[in-house]
Amino acid sequence: MHAHSLDAKQGSGDSYLFGPRQAWFAFAMTLGLMVFDYIDRQVIVSLFPYMKIEWGLSDKQLGALVSVVSVTVALGALPVALFADRTSRVKSIVVMATVWSMATISCIFTRGFGQLLAARAMVGLGEAGYGSVGGALIASHFPARMRGAVMAGFFAMASVGSVLGVMLGGLIAAKWGWKAAFGAVGIPGLLLALLYLKVRDYRTVELTPRLDRATRSTLSAAKAITRALIRSRTMLWVCVGGAAQLIVVSAIWSWLPSFLNREYGIAPAEAAVKAALVVLCGALGSVVWGTVVDRAGARRPQAKLHIMALLCIASLLAMVVAFGAPRLGLELPAQARFALIALGGFLMTCTVGPVAAIVIDVIHPGIRATGASVLALFQNLFGLAAGPFIVGVVSDSWGLTTALTAIPAFGLLAALAFRSAARTYEADMQRAGEPPAEAATATAAGAQTAHA
């Protein structure tokens, strides 16, 4: 690492940390890894029909193969972010990408459900903390006024990666077999991991002396940082709302290829392509709604949360009508139902970027990666992990269509949580603040940092 000087102006929240060129390079590289993070995570969902036939798996087992990744991501996110906050975020990200890519490739050699479940758990272990550490890294590169849009773009890559994972998985499986899909998507991540060493890191912003002493061990750090985070009611409600909405998102994305295959008899490869179109609508929606929410909050910050609440309700209505049309007595043609699913997909990712930006707004700059990892814990353990497994369990008992009709109800919980967060957002944002100019200068004298 090579230290470089940084003036107070650059260290403030209203300018680029290292300049636009370095910011956009870090942004591009971090986005690239986010794409492969989700390609490796989601490639399996288009393989469900093949695995169900070859291995005779239940829907609960299929759901578990998706959910286990999110469980291990959730359990590893806080320790990884604590480590990254106190050391090198760039090197931490390189290690993460290497582990999850190798684990994906290892899925080729599995011979049954247990082995594949273990390999998928290793994928999640490698991905643990990436969203929070990568998000904190690029957020710190950009001015505060751009963070909402930047974070929306970053997390939109989860949708893009999911699109590619679902689509490529189905196409590769149809031509070369379902196990070949894991090798095809795992290798590029290893190459990107090496290139990521060219991204500049930033040095840790100093905490208060008491908190700095507390962060010398992982356990004491967790306790001290948890106390700091609990002070923000906004963050707690946003974590609940973000997780609830992601239950809906993860369930739809994971099970839509199987729904199209079972409900309409569409071949797995074609079903994967159609499902990928819905995920693409989600990618577009996360960028559009991230920008809309940013602009709405320019004058009244709490408006961000009110808009997200309304969009969660709108996505709920679209999905319930789309999946539940026969049970609601509605005679909708297949094309109309698919159009409603696509509309719901466009709406339901409305929280992805804004939620992460709001969390960064209401916590101390010195623990942004760790604070974002708390959001990741909620989103992965109670959101992404829960959705596919809940649908699998319900599907085994009452059918996949019934399960997908019921799961959007979690959008109502998300809307209520965001309304509650709106009451305390401005106060918590003022309490967190940016570091004073003197502190910014002191930390930045070696903070224009790290070129690994």
C-alpha cells in the first residue's frame, strides 16, 4: 500500500475521495464482482427441473439449496465486515471473490444433495460481507449527494447477475448438462478477483477513543458497534422493512422458472429465459426507483421512506393478482399474467438501493461497512434465505402456485416498517453526521491510501 496526501476538502462528504477517475474505476470493478456474486448464487434456480428429475429432490430441498447461501452470508457478514473495517477492504474483497468462485466450480463434482448443499454453503461463506464491504468502499469514494444513486446502481447488479445466472444456467444445462453450468460461471470470478487488486482502498475513519479501544477484539467490537447502531431506530426499522421485501424478491426470482415450467409446461431453458426477463425488470426498477427516491428526498428526507412503502404495496397487489388469478376468479390469459409478474418485478426491487443508502446516512463513517453488514444480516438471514425455503415448504403441501400467491404479503410488513422509519430518519441522520474537517484531514493524511 502507498499512502498519499488528501486535503480536507477531499475528505469531506461533498466531494470525491480520490477523484472521479478512481471513483468510477472502483465502481466498475465492484459492480463486476457483484454481477458474478449473484450469477454464482442464482445459477442454480434454472437447474431445479433437472435436479428434481435426476436426484428426486423435494421443493423444500430445492429451496434449501438457494437459502443456505443466504444463511452463510448472513452468519459471516458481521465478522468479515469488522475485519475489513479495521484492515484492508480491497484485500478482503479479493479473498471473498476467490472463495465463492472456487466453491461454485466445486459444485461440478458433487454426487448428491448433501455434498451440493455443503458446496453451496461455501459459496455463501465466500460471499459473506461482500455487499456491505463493497458498498461501503464505493460509497466512500463518491460525494454524499450521489450515494443513493451509486448504491442503487451497485445493488442493481444483483439483479443483472441474477438475470445472467438464471438465463445462462438454463441454456448451458440444455446443451451440456446442468453441472456444466457451475464451471462456466465460476471461472470468470477468479479473473476479476485478481484485477480488483488495482482498486484503491481508504483508511479507517477514527472512532471515538472509547469505541476505538473496544474494537481491538471482534467480540468487544461487536458489542460496542451494536450499542452504537441500536441508537438508530431508523436503521432497525429499515433492516426489518428491507428484509421483508427481500422475502418477496428472493421467492419470486428463485421459483419463477419452476412455476412457468409446471403451470404452462414450458421447457426449462425457455422458462429460464422468460424468468430472466422478469429479473431484468427488477434490475431496471432498482435503478429507476433509486433515482426517484433520491430526488424525492432532496427536500424532505423522510419522503424516501414513504415512497418505498407505497411501492411495496403496489408490488404486492400486482403479484397477488398475477399468481392468484384462478383462485380469485379472474380469467386472465397467460400473457396478461406474465405481464403482471413483470410489472411486479419492476416494482418490488424499489428498496434495494435506497435501503443501503439510508443505513449509511444514519451511522458513523468509521463503522459504515460494519453498519451495512448489520443490514446484510437482516436481508440475508431473514429475507433472502427465508423466501425460497418458505415457498418450498408451502409448495410441498399446497402447491407452488398457492405458495407464490401468498408470499407477496410480506410486502405489507415492509411498508409498515418503512413508515415507522420515516419518523426518526432526519434526527438519526443529524446525529450520525460526517466526521469533522480536522478529523477528516488527520485520517486522510494517510487516507488517500491504499493502492494494493
